[in-house]
Amino acid sequence: MSAPCDPSEPRAGSPEELVVALTKAGRTKIRYPAQLVRDDGVRVTVRAPWAAPGVRNFGFVRFEPGDVFTEHYWRDRWFAVKEVRTGDGGLKGWYCDITRPAVLADGVLSVEDLDLDLWVSADGSTVLRLDEDEFEASGLAERDPAAARAAASALDELEGLARAQVLAPLLT
């Protein structure tokens, strides 16, 4: 007789599917299915193929059909880190979103995007702060100063980890 199954653990042979729901400014930005890789109670890791239609060329990286994202969300941190790989496994880099802490309930991983982003190339030589103008224009600093401070601090923390080349070890 087997022990009762812990519902927070994925079952071997049938990985648990959930939905990632990314909101921005109170509206749903995107929803997509993902496979639960790990949930240790603090960090939730999921894997999903590139979910948007077509190719998105940022200039410094292209996200395209076939790319696979291993996404790390924390319940106690103000960011998410997404490892981006080609379909054949080549590492493109890490796209980091500044977010409110994630919430997982009823099979939906809810994440609120706070506009700030960070890109780190696969070799760590390129670290780019992104969308600071969008963050400024969002009005978060006036509506929720504590959240704006937490978001800015999270971006600084991630940039420091990336420049010290210790971002990847954070994800193991």
C-alpha cells in the first residue's frame, strides 16, 4: 500500500499542469499552460514553451516558437527569473520580470508584472535594465510607494546577482 500523495508534489509520469496568469495594471496580459517542475513552498518552478504568437525580437534576443522557458517564481520575492532555451536546449539567457510575490491557488499561478525587467545573456556578458520608462509612467510610485520601492530594490538585487554571475546558482 502506498503512502498518501502530497498534492503539492508533481506525480511521476503525469506532471501537474497549471496556468500562469500574468497581469499588468489590473488587466490580464497573458495566460498560458505550464508544467509544474517544483514547488518547495517558497519557489514555484514551471516549464512552458514560448506562449505568445510568432516571434518577438527585442534586438538583444529573439523569443520564438520552439523556445522553452523554465520560470522561477517566488512567494516571498519581488521578481521572477525565466531561463530561456532554444528548442534543442541551447541557452539564450535569462529574462527577469519584476513582480509582486507570486500566488498559486486552484491550479493558477498569479503574477503581477510591475514593468521593470532585466535581461542577462547566456554568457553573462550582457546585463540590461529594461522598461524603466514604463515603470516611471505607470504611476506606481504615487499609488503604492512601498510597492514601487520593493520593485526598484528587486531590480537592483537582480542586477547585482547577474553582474556577480550568481544568478544561475539562485535557480538550482
